[in-house]
Amino acid sequence: MTEKHNQVGVLLVNLGTPDAPTSSSVKRFLSEFLHDHRVVDLTRWLWCPLLHGVILPVRSPKVAKLYQSVWMDEGSPLMVYATRQRDALANKSGLPVALGMTYGSPSITDGIEKLQQQGCEKVMVLPLYPQYSATTTAAVFDKVAKSLKGRPLLPELRFVHHYHDHPAYQSALADSVQRHWDKHGKGDLLLCSYHGIPQRFADNGDPYPQHCEQTTALLQAELGLPDQAIMMSYQSRFGREEWLKPYTDKTLEALPAKGVKTLDIMTPAFSSDCLETLEEIAGECRDIFLEAGGEAFRFIPCLNDDEAHIELMATLVAEHTQGW
């Protein structure tokens, strides 16, 4: 077979995951993640001693135990689903598709090199973050730029900024909710829990909260829900400063007293189930809601490798590579 010239390849990017559910592996992963200025923008002379002297030694063993509770036979849930997404998208699009994680392995550098080895002179970067944030999407762009620095020959690039308002994404989300309702019945409320960011980041221009609000409003319209049947909140806050509100845990504590006994909850900012969805939401948050007087807590899985999700990715690839 002759090598294709001008070949287009797709770099599928997600946050990343430890290689194993062990303290040492988690420590390596958290160190890379929490060193990123996009994630923690504190002065390095203040942050690094705190990170290496307190946070990593204390949190790594605890987080490793949490990973052990959700680890699948094939590996980390995020990596298992990412691999399935890569293979399904390659089959659907007919293009070479490689994985690159912002933190951990395979790295973004690994992904780009794999595509170039397959003759790809053009690379479409698809960060699997529906809502743009400087802490996630922009961090991907930084790593792509860093991976190409110093190379004599650069691939031509296209980059997906966000897709929370794409009709195919909204349709996939709504379909996942409807299938859940068809199987389990409809709860008193649908709660959309998004990963939080510091309020300060939003005040400085990060459009993430607007994208989350738009996601919820579009989903509400797609499902035809009245205002009282859906709401949103933010999870996974870290540190002492104010993050985006309302907080998911505080919301769950208050809902039963307001008459919400059966809750459906989903995480539209996550394209794959991972520690934050399987342990934090389906585990920890379930306990919070039930202890507060709730009667049924029903977690709606992420889109993962669902057929409609792969169709969305293929549509994004087709649209962003048009005329290339």
C-alpha cells in the first residue's frame, strides 16, 4: 500500500489518568497535573513546597484507594473508554485516530508522533471537553504547542474549541437521559453536575460557567422540561477559595427537604466516566443525598463509547476537516 500524502489524522485528547491505582503512580500523575499553571496559578515558590511537602504525600495514598474502588479489569475507566472511543471513531471516520492525554500516558507528544508515523501531515485536535475552559481545553493547546516546539517539520493543525451547543451533542445527551427514564422511570429532578473551577478564573474571563449554563438550558429544551424539573451545580472543588456555585454536595444536602426524594443526576462536562463521576458522584454524593433524606439516587453514566457519542465525534471531525 502506498503512503497517503496529505493524510488527515485525529488526536483525541482527554485529561489523563494514573497508570495504576497505586500511591506512587497517583503521585506521579497528580504532580504533573497540579504543576500546570492552567490548573493552579499560584506563585511557584509558594505552591511547590506545599504541593510536594503536604498535598502529594497526604493525598496520593487516599486517591489511590479511591481509584482502586473504580478500577476496571482492563484498567482505569477513563483510559478504557478513551481506547474504545479511539477505535470506534477510527472505524466510523475512516481516518487514523490516536490518543493523547494532557497528563500521564500516552502523552500528547506520543499521540502526534503516532499520527505522523502513519503519514499524517494534518492533525485535527479534538479535546473531549464539551465546554471550553482555560483549565482544560487551553491546557491541551499548551501541551500541543510544547510538543511541537523545536521540531523542524510541523503538522498543519486544526483545533476544536468547544461543542456544548452542537445539536449532535445535545441529542446524544438527551437520548441518554431518555433511555435512563425509559428503564428506571423519571425522578423528581434532573441535576446536571459540572466540574467546578475557581470563581476567580471565571471573573478573569473563562467562559466555562456560561457554557455550562447553555448546556443545561439546551438540554432542558431538548427534553421539554419545565424549570422546576432540572437544575445544575458544580462539583470537585479543591482548596479554600470560592469556586463556582452552587456546590453539588451542598445542593444534595438541601434537596430532600425541598421535596426531591428521587434524583436523577448526570455529569455533562465529562465525556468518559472516571474517578470524579464513578466515585465522587455515584458513590460519595449518593451517600450525601440519601443521608439527607433522599430515597433514590440514580446516576446517568457519561456518554462514554455510546453510539450517539461516536457519531457526534465523527460529525465534529467531518465539519472541522471540511475542505482540508
